Amino acid sequence: MKKEEITVDKIHKLYEYYAQRNEKALNEIFHENIKWSQLPGFPGGMISIGLKQIFKNVFDGNANRWKEFSFEIDSISIGPEFVLVEGRYEVSAKNSGGQATALTSHVYRFNEQGKIISFQQYTDSKLLWDCYSLSLS
């Protein structure tokens, strides 16, 4: 995937690969040292480097915290240096079943070969913590 070939359809495919936890497909579009930044205030928020850390810290972490965790895309904006994806997390806390919808933005940056080199998350983490903390009480 070259930089100029980044399309809305390819971004939708990326989210399909996330949902499927398709490591092989993600490995083809992620740079080997991708920097994945979840907000420090997000439940489990941290920086992960590389696909193995992303699977452990993000995918497995979310599976441990949430009964349901999905991202619904509202819009995709493709710029010369980045892709901005706006949408909503739909979550259900694992222990209590508390539910929340949090507005979210994801910013992706690509190298010249079209590989994703970074991910930055922006979301209403307080809303998610409120939902999550219901499961701790």
C-alpha cells in the first residue's frame, strides 16, 4: 500500500483486521516498530511498540476489561501526512455489564511505503472509566 493509495476502503479494511485479530494482515500494513499510543488516562492506556505488544497490551487487555468492545466509524479524513478516523467506542464492562458510548478519534501516520508507523488515540476516557469502575464495585 503506497501512500498515495491510501483510501477510505483500505482504512475500513484495517478495522476489519482489528476486529478479526488478523495478525498476518495487520503485519503487512504495520511497520515492524509501529508506535501505538493509547491515552494514559484510558483504561490500560500506554504506548506499545510493534505488533506483538499491540496484541498483548491492546487486544488482550481490552478482552480482559470489556465484555464488548467495538469501534464504529463515523468519518475518515485522508490528509497528506495522516489519516484521521472519527467514531465511537461501544463498550460493555465485563463484570457489571455497564455500557458506554465514547466519542473517539484515531490518527494514523504512514511512511513512504504506505506502512502505518504510528497510531494516536483521543477519547473521552472519563466516560469509559465510569463504565469500567461499575464493574469494580
